[in-house]
Amino acid sequence: MKAPAKATDPVGRMLDGIDSLSLAGAWAAALCIAAILGLIVAEVAARNLFNVSIDFAWEFSAFFMGAAFLLGAGYSLRAGAQIRVNVLLENVPRPVSRALDMLATLCGIAICAYLAWALLQMAWLSWERNSRTDKASELPLWIPQLAMALGAALLTLQTIGRLGRLMRNEPGDDPRLRQGLDIE
């Protein structure tokens, strides 16, 4: 699989930078999923071998799952790996399809930006109030909340990048970035 060529113009370099940030988010999401695996395997082993529970394993796994979902969302958008119904876009003239795609992307930017702002606001309030989980770990809540806010910000950037590509008359996603087989 050949990687996309790097752009030489300023807008193209900015779009490539957004792609690089999304890739970093995807790697962070993969690390979160590996951490979930490690925590759950440790929990099962501790219960079966020592008859004890790692009391924070399920709590942290839930935090890692939320972070993984949002940290990987930007890369998924760029790769075109998210579920999308193209029935309408494939059955209208190309200019109409492009306009509808741009309109949907603008709506996506608004939704993602609001999500990022709300998650950042929530993390900030948790920081100010020194909110902690009600579990034994008493983890400061701003830590997992900030990871999710960062993921939402990456998704917002990638959605803006998608709009930029559509405005440049480029494809909004790059199927070459997908790993594995597509189910269609």
C-alpha cells in the first residue's frame, strides 16, 4: 500500500499536518485498546489465580474505551472507515453530490466543535472542582475527560480538513489508509 504523497503548497501542508495529528491520535487509541486488554487480562488472572480483584481495572477500562473511541475518530474519518450511507450521493449529479457532501461536512464541523468544546468545558470544571471518581482509585476526573476532549478536537480538525479537501476538489477520504478488508 502506497502512502499518500506529501503536499508542497501551504494548504496542502496544513492538511497533511492534520492527517499527522490524526495518525498520532489513532496510535494513542491503539495504546488505549492495548491498555484495556492488559487490564482485563490482569483482572481475570488475579481473580482466577489469587482470588482477588483489581478494583480499578473495569473503571480504567471504561475510561480507556472512551478515549480510544474519540482519539481514533479523526483517523477513521480520514480513512473513510466510518459508516456512511452514500445512496443519495451516488444517485445525483456530481455537482449536487459534492454540494451535499460539503453541507454534511459543515454540519459535522459544527457538531464536532460543540462536542470538543463541551468535553473541554467538562474537564475544566472537573479540574477546578477537583472532582474525582467515586471508585477506590479516586482518579481526578479531568484526566480521562481531557483525553476525550483531545480526541474530539482531533475529530473537529480532521472534519475541517475534510472540508478543505472537498473545496480543493479532492476526495474527502483516502481509502488507502484503511487496514484490513472492507465489508460492504
